[in-house]
Amino acid sequence: MARPPINNRKRKLKKLLLIQQIATALMILTYSFYYFVICLYLRTKIRKIKTKEEKRIERMQWMFRLTMESDAVCISELRMDRATFRVLCQMVSEIGGLQPTKNTSIEEVLKAILKLHHVLLKKPEPISQDCQDERWKCFQGCLGALDGTLIKVTPPSDEKSRYRTRKGCISTNVLGVCCPNMQFIYVLHGWEGSAHDGRVLRAAISRPQGLRVLHGCYYLVDAGYCNANGFLAPYRGQRYHLKEFDASSTRDRSGVL
């Protein structure tokens, strides 16, 4: 059999070399693409790790400014001074059982705080007949006093109108019930600032684990509430002796400087 011409063999060799070069170039491009993808993935991972660390440092700096910088900032954001915040942290750790870990869920924090209810909330006791306090001895059977307070909040934009008070502030209406020595008995939060104090009180009474008034006892309320069974409001138009409830006046009358 006759061999193919030399020119044909050269052409075939050139084609083979061209195919080999193309295959090599494609392989290099493929490896380069994979290398680029891997580098991009690793860069994203490292950036995420760095971002998490930066966020952790920012949170630590924010908490330091919040709780260590000044009492004014701490009261403005947490409604308590720095000393009270440290006491609360100690109680949450010792009584609530919350341990300082790297990752703590909201559920664990709330569970620890709820364990403090028997310490933070006092059981109501009525004023007895042998009460020696000049300010309270006339209120036999009184469990304490209650009122609503407005606390500024930042709700979602579509709910701001519900939290806007008649003075134009965006606040939440919190019901606080205290005994005569100013210890909390009951607290109800979450109501919009536009809600009337009486409505918040009715909600507190209607709850299964809400505010309860002992039989034959009552709470003192201001003129924003109505006189009802278990709640004593002042008579409208009556001038009360407010100076008798002034601590400084009491010290002057008793002769204590």
C-alpha cells in the first residue's frame, strides 16, 4: 500500500498540534476558573468571619458606652442607672442561672429573668390598723397605688400612629402597681401610647394571670381612673394635703435634719 503524500502527513500533524494546543488552553482556562471561584469563596468566608468579629467588637463597644459611660446614657436607654444594671446582671447570673457563654439565645435570657419574679415583684399586703406611718395609716386595707407611665419606643413605621400620644410622642403605655414602700407588685407593658390608662387597667384585670385585688382591699388611683370596686380615686374638685406626703416636710415635722 502506498504511503500518503508528505504534504498530507504535515497537515495531519499540524491539526493534531492545533487540537493539543486548544485542549491545553481549555484545560488552563478551566483550572483558572476553578482557582478564581475557590479564591472568591475563601475571600467571602474570610470577610464573613472578619465581619462577625467586627460586629462583636462593635456590640461590646456599644454595651460599654451604654452601661459604663454615664448614668444619664444608661437611664435613657435601659431606664436604670449603672449600679442598678450591675445588680440586675448579678441577680440574673446567681438567681436566674444564666452563665456567660459565647452564644446565648433570647429564650435563655428571658427564662433567667422570669426566675426573678419572686424577688422583683412583692406580694401585696394591706395596710393594717396598727400602721404607724402618718401618710398611710388612714388608708386601712390599701394595697398600694397604681398609674400608667409613658416610655419612648421605636415601633415599625406602619404602627407609629398607634403609639403616638396626645402630646405627639411615640411611646408605650406601661401600667405600674406599687406597694406603699415603692416596691413593684405588678407591671403590664406593651400597650400603645394612645391607649387610655383605664383601658390598660381593664386589660390587666381581665388577664388569667393579671392583676388581682384581695377581698375587702383596694388600690389608690389618680383622677384618670374611675372609682370602682377595688380602686379608690380622689374626689374631683377636692384639694388634698399634698405637703403631708413630701418627705422633706415629714423630716422637718419630726425634727430630723
